[in-house]
Amino acid sequence: MPPNPNPPPAPKEPEEPRAPKGRGELRAQPQPTRSRQTANRGTPLPDLTAVAAAGALVTAAVLIGGAIEREHGTLRVHLPPFYAELEPHLGPGTPAALLVAAAVLGYGPALAARLPWRRLLATAWGASMAWIWSLALVDGWHRGVANQLTSAYEYLQEVDRFGDVSAALRTFTDHILLHSPDNWVPHVAGHPPAAVLTFVGLDRVGLGGGPWASAWVITVGSSAAAAVLVALRALTGEQQARRAAPFLVLAPTAVWMGVSADGYFTAVAAWALALLALSARSSDSTRSVRTGRPASRAPRTAALGAGLLFGLTCYLSYGLILCALLGLTVLALSRTLRPLPWVLAGVAVVVAAFTLAGFNWWEGYQLLTERYYEGAARVRPYSYWVWANLGCAVTAVGPGVVAGVRRALLAGAAAGRRASARLRPQLREGRTVDPGPLADRERLALLILAALLTIAVADLSGMSKAETERIWLPFLTWLLPAAALLPRRGARYWLAGQAAAALAVNHLLLTGW
């Protein structure tokens, strides 16, 4: 019997159900394989081992540092490796800090998963601000907030010398060295003039004095949580950003964000990188649509803004030029250099403005290096601080981030091996080199590795002997998203560990900031 020339059509295979597309909801993601689910769940033992190793590092830094300071007095801190004193205490901020921690633990993960995106950014900013304020007030209003930026080392001591801003900028480098006439106080001498000019500007608009300066630092500094979320969404996808949100809020770094000017510097650098990430993702609109990551409606404006903020960052602190490593990582993950001319144009505007005003950045940096070794750095041993600084760093980021960094190292190594296996035959055959796409978790891991590299360069430079729990805040903030790599099942326990670490540090130590 001849076959039927018009056979009935084969039945269609049923389609997989699609997730509803409501406002603020995540796009449907492909289900992970069984092996990937198992790897993501994992055993907590390696993570706990990493935390134990970090604890051993801190313990060694305290014990060995204490012995060195008692014997030789060369570390120039009361409780090595921390710029702090051991002084258990409670304060008016204690109840508030406990309430904020409880609220974020109880509602943070659920709100991070469900809130519409813009509302999540505002909530993260507000919650981070509440956490920083409450921790600062543990030391009391005067000690923790009002007088924090008015000490003999701080910027507010020199505000009155900027009655003529143009003259002050032209002669700024004349007062950096310790033996120079009318030398600047340490923090003004140790930074480019944009740092002190910020507080001069506040004074000019009627917001002078310690309380207003501290309020400025906390308000702007806490926005770093929102900036990092914006960058994460653009680079690693919304799911990873939402998982990181509670850890960006309830971070031990908040102890030093309130109140030190480095918290303000952290936010400026973070927003520079966030704008760069938005601009870089927008350079390939097709890729942005395909991956579901946001594209800026004005990518050139975003890139120019990133350049202006990065230029400002470099004139807030000399060491923050290392943020360029994070910026290059953003471009590498986005696989584009299109924003670079606009970024460089923005940087050039800031450089030109300060240079024409009479301040030479390179001259200032060279004189700072000389001033640095005129002071405590001359006797502080590099052989101790080069590893003890890392004890400060792991204390500032907390146990959950330490565990997440371990996972980032493993994910980064796996991504490197896979890319290498893909590239070798391409190079042998002379084909176009393409390392292949990266999963969102791998992209996040590579961003974390870039932050680690930045910290390593800062540490090995020898320009960071002590106080790195404060000085490295702009770099340490980019380690906090590593906690998003932890298994979902135990995330709340790790978040509790973060809160406990911050509360313990703030109540046991009387920190310099």
C-alpha cells in the first residue's frame, strides 16, 4: 500500500511552562543540572575551613603584633593589627543596631528577591544607612559621630585655610612634607585636595562642622550598596545582584564607613564603576537584550559620567587609581572598549580642572610618599604589615564573604580551565580567538578576583602599613558580593554571621573611625 501523500502532522511536544513576566520579577532561568545543583548546595565544611583559616590569620596578627609592639614599639597601634583599642562597651546605638540586624535577617532575603528593582535600590541604600548610623552611635553621639572628623588629624582642621581656594590649590604641595612651613595635618597632606575641598564646600553652603561632615559621609557612603547592585545587575545578571543585596547592607565594613571619609570615597568609586558597567553593557544592545541585562538609554553620557567620577576618585585619594583595575575588568567582562574614549574624556576634564588650578597630581604623590616615610611608616615593619593587613581585611568583610571568596577562587579557576581548553585548538588552527560565554556566577567570580588583585597590589606596594580596614574600603566593598555564591539553604546563617561580626567588632573595640 503506497504511503499517504498527506500524512497528518506530528503532534507538537509540550512546551515548558514560562515564568510570568510581571513588574520587578526575574526572567525565567534555565534549570541547573543535577550536578550543578549538587555543587551549589555543597558541604559547608570547606567554607567553614576557610573561615577558620581567616580566624587563625587574625589571631596570629593580634598575638605576634602584640609581642612586636611590646618589645619594640614599632607598629604604632594599640591593638595590632587594628587601629583601635580593646574597650568593651555599649552605647545608644546598640538597640538600633540589633533591630536593624534582626530586620535585615528576617525580611532582607525575601525583599531582595521580590521588590521591584528601583525600590530595591532605594531600600538597600536606606537599610545600609540605618546600619551605619546605628553602629556609629554605639560609640555615642560625640565620640562616634559629631567629633569623629574634627580630630587633629582630620580634614576639618584645615577648612579655614581655604578662604582663597585658588591660592590654596596653587600652594597645596608646598605644605605636604612634615618639615615644610605650616604643613598640612596628616589626612590633608596624605590626599589630593578634592578630599578637603569637599568639606570646604559643605562649610561654604552652611553645613560646616563635625555633625554635618559625618552626616555627609554616611549618607553618601551608604549609597555604595546601591551602586554595587547596579554594577552587578549589568555585569552578572539580576539574580546574582538580588542575592548579594542583603550582604551589601549587613556588612562589617559599616563599622569603618561610619565615620571615615573613606566611606565617601568608596561611594564615589562605586558609582564610577556602576556607570561604566551600564555604559559597557549598552555598547552591544543585541547582547543586552539576549542576556536580559539592562542597557543605558544614554551610554555615552553614562561613560562620560563614569570618567568624571573616576577622575574625582583619583583626586580624593592617590591610592584609588588602583580602581582602574576594576574598571578594566568591567570592560573585559562586557567585551567592549567602546565606552573608553568617553571615560578618558571625563577623566581629562577633572585632571585639567585641577591642573589649571595649580595642583600637580604627580608632584603631590611623590611628596606624599616622602611624607609617608617621614612618619610612622618609617618604623612600621613591612614584614609584619604585608600579611597582618590581610587580617584587617578579613575582619572588615566578615566570615560569609570569606567563604564566598573561596568559592569565587574555585569558580574562577574552573572558568580559566574551560577557556584554556577552548582557546588551544583555536590558536593551533589559526581561528578567531573566542573564549566562549561565561555563566553569571563565573562573571561574578572574576569580578571578585579582580578586587582581590587590587587589594594584593595595594598591599605589596608598601604604602598600606596599618589602617587598611579603613583605607581599603573602596576595594573591600567589591568583595562583599562574593557571598552571593554561597548556597541558598545556608545564606541566612552566613548573613547572621556577618551581623555578629560587625556587632562584635563595634562593641569590643573602640576603633579610630
